[in-house]
Amino acid sequence: MTTKERNDYFYVCALIEYIARETKNHRKNIVEKIGEKGIRKLLYDAEVNHCLSFEQVSDEISDFRTDVYYQNPDYLEWSYREGKLLD
């Protein structure tokens, strides 16, 4: 693993930690929400995103609401079908 790759992995891990703290969720939940495809994209974009603040990057990638765990099952089902959280 090159130094650049290590820096990118560290950046993505730190970003996940930041989002978890801001949303008061577990890191595991954040990683599951982002998904494998999203993690790969974050790693791909990490070199460019290093110059941005965590707030800017997290706003771009997270539409993460903590109250989703307390919603009724129908809401969660329809959110899943639509591919996003419903308003």
C-alpha cells in the first residue's frame, strides 16, 4: 500500500468518524448507509476532498437522519422502495 492510499483510507475513516459524531450514530450504521459503492467513491475522491472541510464533504454525501430508526415500518419500506428518505 502506498503512502497516498494510506492517506486516503485515513481520510475516509476520519470522515466516517466525523459523520457518526455529528449524527450521534454508530460508525457501523454510517458505513452501512454509505455502502460499499459509496466507500469506493469516497476513496476515489479522497485526494480531491482533502482540501475541503469535513462539513462540506459530509453535507454532500449524507442525507442521514437519526430519527429514521424511530419511524414506523411502512415509512421505512416506502423509503427503501423510493431509494431515499421521504419527507
